Amino acid sequence: DLDTIKENHWLNDTIIEFYMEYKERTEAGFTDAILLLRPAMVQLLTHSSEDPNLLKTVLPPNLDTREVVFAPINDGSPGKAYDGSHWSLVVFFRPTKRYYYYDSMGTGNFRAARKTARKLAPLLGEQASDLLIAETPQQGNGADCGGKPHLS
């Protein structure tokens, strides 16, 4: 996993998960209003054929009260570990009741992001809204996608 943080290497879900946990533990102002969904949780939710409400027991509690929910999106195939090659981010912002899509390579993961937003909606107690494409710094190589939307 440590090799993935070297220059010109792809970040994997373990590194992104570590960084999320680090931010939660060290960042001032982190509250229960903000949720950083882990990559494995997002993959499970996005690719499960089950009703999303049946997954509540394996997801963090109180999703329907969170003000901001961050969901890392990967283009990997369901059921295959470390299969994806591109990361992007979906953010649900309750005050606007909207989902925002951040992608350092245009709209490469838009379809998966839209599917994730639709699956999240009932768990958040909101109807699915349009997924708005947010302005995101664009990467200049094929390896920085995990860092641009997630680590900035």
C-alpha cells in the first residue's frame, strides 16, 4: 500500500481510507454532521442488488441526519479488489439537498457517481436530485486522481 503514495502511482482504497480516518481524528471541527464514507462502503452500496435500506446495518448510523456526506467513487468492477483505475468524489450537501460530483478527469466516473447518489438518497432521507458537476482542478497525468478531489 505504501508504494501507491509514490509519485506516478495510483492511490488505492486503503490509502484513501487511512487519510479519511486521519482527517476525522485530527481535523478541528469534525462533527457528527460530517460523514466520510469509506471506499468499501461506497462500493458495497453502489453495486449491491439489494434495497439500500437493507444495508443500514453495515453502514454508519444516522445517515439521515448528516449535513455533509463524502463518497469516494471508483471505476472498479464489483467483486474485484483493487480493480479500479480512477477516483472521483460525490458530496451530498443537505442544506441545498443536492449532490455534487468532483472529478479531476472530466466526467470519467459520472455514471457510477449517479448510481451512488441514487442509492444514497433513501438512506439520507432525501429524494435523489440531479448530480451537479462541480469545478475541480484537472490532473496533468494519469496518476493524480485520488489526490485532486479527495486530498485537497
